[in-house]
Amino acid sequence: MTRTEDATHAIFEIYSKASYSDCIEVFSNFISAFGVKNFTILETDLGCRQRDVMLAHAWDDRWRSFCLQSGHLHHDPLLTMIERDHGAFTLTERMERNRPCTDAGHILRRFGAFGWHDALCVPIHRGGLRYGVANLVSTHRIAPVEKAQLTAAAFAFHQRLRCLAPKEGFRTPPAGLGSEEIACLRLLATGLSDVKTGEMLGLGGGAVHALIESAKQKLAAQNRAELVSLAHSLAIIA
């Protein structure tokens, strides 16, 4: 089976999986053949990073240590390199195009110390400064043909997780939202009042109001309508 056939099969399998864990297993098995074990799948607003929603991640101990020590999780340089509608890119490509690449060179030097040699960023433009993003870290330089296969699979994986994560629950709290805040958001989106929402969740109307206000603060929403819109667009609720 050729790499193209492998990618096509993986994409078919990704879309056919009905559970979050099965979907991750298919994607992880596919990318491991490319030397990729560490990945991050998220929704982000580059104009307001506190809205970041982690849909999935796979980090080994070295990568977790690197992220925590370098502050990479909260200041991911790959995200600063995204240019609207310019598509997927690798770190090595950015360095070879003679663009400002201080960040790219710095990341590669840090990666090299841990045995990683390239990274692929797959941005999915949602409008404005909003993007879905898949970041993959590889133990070797990502060749153009590998980039094409990984990009196709990462796009499919991201889109599938947007459907599965809101239904099954997030492994990492999206934008710092707790389970009760998310439950309130789901019912708010259906048009229920605070009182009715509270009745369904076993909470008082005042508690529901406080949870919604907390969610507004965490997502930097100006009002409830914007809050619901953001929750949908960031895949926090289906």
C-alpha cells in the first residue's frame, strides 16, 4: 500500500469512528509512521488567546517537560507564524523561504536537544483571527510528500474531533470552563431561562446566572448572544 493509499484509508477510518478515543487511536497509529508522536489539536482566536480550546493532545514526558519549562503551551511560536489563507507549513520551510525566522530557528534548536527536527502546523481558517490548528512534532525533517499526507489526515482528524469532543466531553477544560458552566451554555443555547436551566441541572437560578457570568469572563464575551456564538464556533457545544 502506498503512502497516499495509507492516508486515504486513515481519513476514511477517522471519519467512520464514533468515539473520541477510537478516532485518536487511528490518527496516532497513522502519524507514528512519519516519526510523529506529539501533537496538539485546538481551536484558537489569535486576537484573544484565552479562548483557546484544546480538542486533543498527545505528549510524551519529554515534550510535556519541554512545554512546561519553555512556556510553549501558552506562547506557542507556531501560532504566531500563521498567515491567513497561506495553508499548512513546516518549520524548515519557513526557514528556507527567507522570511523572518528567528522564532523558527529558536524552536528548531530547542527541538534538536530533545531529538525532534521539524514540526508541521495545519491552520484551518474560521474567519477573522479564528483558526482551527493541528500542530505535529516530528523526529525527522518532514518531506513535501509527507507534509501532504499528514496535512490531509490532520485536517480530517480536527474536523472529526469538533463533532466528537462536545458530545463526549473534553479531556482538558476548554478555555478553562468547568462542566457546570458548559452544561449551562448548552441549555442557554436552546433559549432556556436561568430558572428553567437551573431546574434541569438541579441548581438555583442565581447559581446559573453566576455560572454564565463566569463563562462570559473566561471567553471574553460581551453578552449572552456572543457567548453562545463563541461556544458554538470554538466547538465547546455542538
